[in-house]
Amino acid sequence: MNQEVHEQTIEAPPQDVWGFMVDPAALSVWFGADAWLEPVVDGRVAFRFADGSIRRGVVEQVERSRRLTWRWREHRGAGFGLELGERSRVTIELEPVPEGTLVRITETIAASSRGAA
């Protein structure tokens, strides 16, 4: 299983960090992309990055002020020329710590998607 983990402590309580995570404008700044996220199960996720790449997906898990999980994949091209990248799952976990909130972002590439177009 291919997995990438990033951690950062933010000097704010989890409730404040959560509000930042689910606000599209703030999320866009954080990820360096035009981001859209509906923070409900089965909600839509869409990110357009500066290099023109687009990732789309769906929210799988929402635990307010604790955890947000979505699955997504890159979409390149359109119509009959559409190519899909590897599927992955992103989980953002918020853990209260004395300094504020530990934010852990884990992206895991789905094992069944390796070698997919």
C-alpha cells in the first residue's frame, strides 16, 4: 500500500481548524488549488491545481472537528479522451494537543488502481 502522511500543528482548537478545512476559500489556500468540498457523506470534492490538473471525488466519512475522509482521482482531458489517474483516499485527522491541533493528512493509493490509466 502506497501511503503519504503529512503532519502539522496549528495553534488553534480543533473546532476552528475544522471550520477552516470545510470552507472552500480557506481550503483552496491551504492546498494551493481551487477547491470545492461538500462536508457531508456522499458530498462532492473537486480540486483544480495550478498546473491545470483536476481531482474529483466523493466524501466518505465526516466526524465534525475530528476526521474527514474522501476518495478521489485525477481527471485528464474530456469526453472520449478522458484519462483517469490512480484512485486514492485522503483522510484529514484533527487531534487536540497542548499547542493546539495536530493535523494529520494521509493519502493512500488504492491497491486495485495500480497500473490503471
